[in-house]
Amino acid sequence: MDHTKTPLFTALRKHAEQDPVQFHIPGHKKGVGSDSEFREFIGDNALSIDLINIAPLDDLHQPTGVIEESQKLAADAFGSDYTYFSVQGTSSAIITMILSVCSPGEKIIVPRNVHKSIMAAIIFAGARPVFISPARDSNLGIDHGITTRSVRRALEKHPDAKAVLVINPTYFGICANLKEIVDLVHSYDIPVLVDEAHGVLIHFHDKLPMSAMEAGADMAATSVHKLGGSMTQSSVLNVRKGRVNPHRVQTVISMLTTTSTSYILLASLDTSRRNLALNGYNIAERAITLAQDARAQINEIPGLYCFGEEILGDEATYDYDPTKITVHVRHLGLSGYDTENWLRDNHNLEIELSDMYNILCLVTPGDTSESVSKLIDALKGLSEAFHEGAKSREVVVKIPDIPQLSLTPRDAFYGQTEVIPFKESAGRIIAEFIYVYPPGIPILLPGEVISQKNIDYIVDHVEVGLPVKGPEDRSINFVKVIVEETAIS
């Protein structure tokens, strides 16, 4: 296919150049009706292609023209049979995957450290999650992926599952043996869904981990905007035909998508696909080189550690994406949160995320040697400020056992509830989420039975000031539980 073409973006430019008189939304009409300061800042070019699904520009909900052609080019670039554009991020694509294969009451095997969009989809579908604990790294205090061994155990117990969902790569860039997992799941004739939010570049370089489509997965939700150059909120859903019905996928994603689709976001997907298809190897190579150089320099800085190939070697750490720079800071006596704030306040430097023991920095095709040098200088300054006399923080990552699931998350979420003191909630069925950071794994999900160990673990985190998220009562003094009917005597 001719990847120099950008069917949608070209059509948008041509339409804007014709300067038609518009009697349709958006009401700003090429910016004339916009706030003047905003218009000057954004620019008339962008506002001129902020359009809607008029005939020359096709319709994302039922594409037959330039959007269809753009999606076919994207499918070719990503090695899929079908690719669907998402203007509502990878979250919408993930929800589409699950709703396309799961019906109420059906099982889906998922890692416990899932993105909240996965739990939202499970609630929407009325599915019953079967959780697999991710492999935990006791040295770094982070979680990796799920292993082939754990997937095999889950399938042996639940061969009637309708899908297995895998995160590949993880936020920190770590991958299990995806091909081995896919082959195992397919031996049960079950589809594999991949949360590939952090893996758009892996499609385009052989030094990066294997992509979901290359591994034979059935669907993969991929954030083009995170690392591939498109605008925030633009992603793709890649689909392999066979175990998944692509027509149902199109129906579901259309149900979830606004009818006022952003053509600016769609155009950025179209043009980013062109750039990745034509130049993906070279831009990925440059990012890898910059990242590996940064990694080497960081490991020369006293008190800091950035893992590389030495972390590989077991089931959970089969491969990694070197463009993810995870800096372990506990030997400076700091938390990742402290480090994030210090870098912001002292070097005007913003990072991707922080947790108790680490910060994560992304090196992308948008970086240069200059930007990486600023990161290294900032980290050197951090070390100089805190290394002398620092006492290393102890890595403590203890997670209670996964609770018993008594109701489906949907039944609990929509059930009759009451609010009770959290410390008195042991034995009750929770109707909301509680996540503890680190490591970001949900401790309690709707439908699970609260244990005293859960309560003690969460209270300990709250009392030392660590982030606990999810419940409506942010102080975690009260929790929403399912109303229990009193027996009639």
C-alpha cells in the first residue's frame, strides 16, 4: 500500500482550501466565532479543519470513503486485518475489546493490575473477572506482567473463559513472552486481547519487544498519541479476524463513540500512521539510542539506578522497551513523589509518573540530545542535593490476597448500597473501588468480600499518608457496601 498518502488529512486540507460557506456545526465556523485569544493561539489552520462528518469527509461510524481508506492503511502499517480509529483514547478501545467478546455472566481472565477502563468494561458487560496476580519485583517495588505459567493455571481452572487480557508492555516497559501466552490461549480456542497502550513503537523496530499483532493476538488497543506522535486522545484498535467478529467490533466502538468526532484527532492519526510507516524504524532507532545513552549516564550518578537488559531472564521479564527510563531513587532516601516535586520545582522538568521508589521518564521520537541532557543534569543535581548521608528506604510491597468475588462487579456497582465505617466493614461486600499506591493494584473491587487484612493494609497506608484512591469518601473513613437483607424469623 502507498503509505505516502494521507487520505483523510488531504481531504480535510482540500475542503478547507475551498472555503465553503458553513451552515453546520461547530458553531465557531472556522474560528470566526471563537474567543479571539484562543483563536490567535490555536491558529486558523487548525480551526479550519475542525469539522464534522459531512459527505466529502466520510463518517467514522460507518466509513466508506477517506476514513475507511485511512483505516486500511493503518491496518497495513500495524499488521492487522482491521484497524479502527478511536477519538476517545485507548480507554474506549479497551472497553470495545471486552464488550465485543463478553456477555453478562461470562468470564474474562485479566491481570489484577488492570487499568480502570478494563474494570469499567467488565462492569458494563456484566462479565465475571478471573484475576491473575502480576509478578512482583521486590527490588524495584513495581509490578511486571503475568506469566505463561499463571495463564495456564487460570485456563485449567476456567476453560470456559471468553477471553484472556494481557498488558504488553507494562507501563514500565516490561514484557512477558507474549507469543507463548497467545499460543497457549489459542490452544483453548479463546481470543487474546492486549492492552498495548504503551507500545505503539514496538510495531516498527526489531530491537523493541514483539507487538500484539506480530504475536498473533486477536485484538490490541494501542495509544498512538502516547509515543507515536498523534494528538492526545487519539488511538487505534487493531483486530485480527477469526476468533473475533470485526463487524461486531465496529458496532460496539460506534456505540461508545461520540457522533461529533474530532477530525483534528482523526487527521493526526492519519498523518502519524504515514510517519510511522515510512520513518518508524529510524525514529524508533533514534529514541532507543538516546534512551540507552541516558540509561548509561544515569547509572553513573551516585544513588540512582535505571534498569536495563540485566532485569531480563525470567517469565515475567522476557523482554523490555529501553525507551522507558525507570529511575530507582530510594537510595537517596527519597520517594518517587518527592523526586517528582523536586524536579518540577528546581529544574522545571515534568516526568510521566512517580511511585514510592521510582520515577518514570519516557524518551520518544520527540526527544533530542538536548532534552535528554537536561534530564541528566537535573538528576545529577538531585544526587548532589540528597546523596551525602542519605539512608536508603526499605522496599515494602506487600499485597493482601485477592479477595473472594461474591457478586459480579456490575451487580455490586448497581446494587442497593449503604455507607458504613470502613474499620467495621469486614465480611461485607464492597460496592466501590479501593486502589493503594504503590503499586497501583486494586485492593478491593465491587463485588469482593472485605477481609480484616484488607482493612488493616489500607488503614496502614492511609495513616502514613500514602495515596489511597477510589472510594467516594476520600478519607477512607467510610465505605459503600451492599445492603444485607435481614433474615425473617
